[in-house]
Amino acid sequence: MSEMQVKLLFPTKEIAEQYYRQLVYLACRTCYSEMKPEEIWGRIQNGKVRDEKMEELIAKVVASGHHSTIEHIWFAFSISGVSRTLSHQLVRHRIGIAFDQQSQRYVQFKNTDDLFVEPESIAQNPEAHALFEELRAKSAEAYQKLVQLGIPAEDARFLFPQAVTTNLVMTVNLRELIHICGLRLCTLAQWEIRRLFKKVRKEVMAVSPFFGRMLVPHCVHEGFCNELNNQDGHCRIRPPLTKAIEVYEKWRRGELVEKSG
Ligand SMILES: Cc1cc2nc3c(=O)[nH]c(=O)nc-3n(C[C@H](O)[C@H](O)[C@H](O)COP(=O)(O)OP(=O)(O)OC[C@H]3O[C@@H](n4cnc5c(N)ncnc54)[C@H](O)[C@@H]3O)c2cc1C
């Protein structure tokens, strides 16, 4: 069975450390300075702006919603061993992002053994697993048979289930990456795409903990959860919107007792 792999190809840690914080700071600072961007860049390059100062301004600007500033930095990933179920969801993201995906027209698959993703819920249930295995083997065998009969790969692929794997290159700017992680790191997101973005976050953290920490479920930024399936509040990252409003109303009426000590 196929194993999901995610690798950040660009930037390297050195490039991220040398340019990424600096570029976003440059974008922010240009808006509030008489200096030309090249002058600000010169000051950054000459070490006249401390890292903490850059991070402080970036954090303030991002919190204020001035998000064009974080469109200046990009992250390129290699993604492999994911299902077409996942890629179908992934490529719905349209803005500030580019994909290139392995073609099922031009690639004729010779090795179909590793070509499927099996969900854990199926793998852990012997009867479901047997059924999955049976259909997986049948569809792989039928695909090979059609190819042998001279059917083009672009038509033989119609036999593949959604579990079939695919590989992609994904390049995305930070603004869009924060947006996507906001949706896809939610504990209620579909498991495979959530797993993908956990790996994406880990990769970004390895080159830039400062930007990596911005990749969180959107409820973290917003302070409440608007997922309909969390009305009971079982996900405890943030309270459901209705609960948050209730607490706010109590606070407004002065009914909240502050804990001492
Ligand atoms: C939990 C969950 C369940 C989902 N269920 C379904 C489903 O059942 N069926 C289904 O079809 N899809 C479903 N989707 C996909 C969803 O509707 C979006 O297509 C997908 O999440 C892409 O996000 P986005 O629209 O924010 O696009 P992005 O390309 O990531 O856009 C980023 C932001 O840019 C802005 N933007 C982008 N394009 C436009 C535009 N044309 N006009 C105005 N503003 C724009 C919006 O503010 C948008 O949020 C689901 C997504 C999630 C997270």
C-alpha cells in the first residue's frame, strides 16, 4: 500500500533564514516608511534591523488583516502517495497556489501494487479489508488487461477507484497556505488531507518556526468554532460560536466571576 510523503523543496532553511522574514518585513515596512524599498532592504541586509523587530512588526500587520504582505514568500512541496480523493479536494484551492499533477493519460502504470491508499477504518476491519483487497486487485488486474488489449491509458484509468494514488508539486504563498491550513488542519477535516497539512506544517516548521506557527486551524485565529458538527463542543481547541456568544453575553452583563490567585 502507498505511503504519503511530503517534502518541502523550496526554500531551504538557509534561504528561509536569509530572505523570508526579511522579505515580509520589507513589504510591511515599505507601507509605513518614507524610505524606498531598496533602502529598507539595505538596512536589513546590513543587520540594522533585529530579528525580533521584524517579527514584531510582521505579527502586528498580519493580525490586523493586512495580508498582501505575506504573499511575497512561497513554499514548494513534493507530495506523493496520496489518493485522488485527496487531490480532488486539494486542487479546489485556486488563489495564490500552483499545482502540477502526475498524468493518468501519459503515464501507463506498470507497478500497480503500491498504487492504492487504504483508509485505516477499512484496514482495521478484517471483513472490510478483504473486500477492499479484492476490488483493488481486480481493478489493477483489469487495468493491465485493458492496456494489453491496446486500450489507451487515458481510458484504462476509468477502472481505477478513488483510492488510486497520485503525485503532485504544490507551490503556494504564505497567505494561501495559512488559509488552507485553517480549513484543513481542523480536527473535523477529512483525515487524509488533514494528515497532509500536518506534514506540510512540520516541513515549514523545520525551515521557519516563526511562519510555521501561523499554520493552525482557523478557529485558533478567530477564537471560536463555526463547524456545524461541533455543536456539542467535543473538539476543545475553541468553543462553538453559540457557546462563545453565550459567554460574551454573560461577561457583558457582569455575570462572570473572575478567579482570584
Ligand atoms: C470541511 C470542508 C467541507 C467541504 N465540503 C465540500 C462539498 O461538500 N462539496 C464541494 O463542492 N466542496 C466542498 N468543500 C470545498 C470548499 O467549498 C472550497 O472549494 C475549498 O475549500 C477551497 O477553498 P476556498 O474557496 O477558500 O478557495 P481558495 O482558492 O483557497 O481561495 C482562497 C480565498 O480567496 C477568495 N476567493 C477565491 N476565489 C474566489 C472567487 N471566485 N470569488 C471570490 N472570492 C474568492 C475566498 O475568500 C477564498 O476563501 C469543502 C471544504 C471544506 C474545508
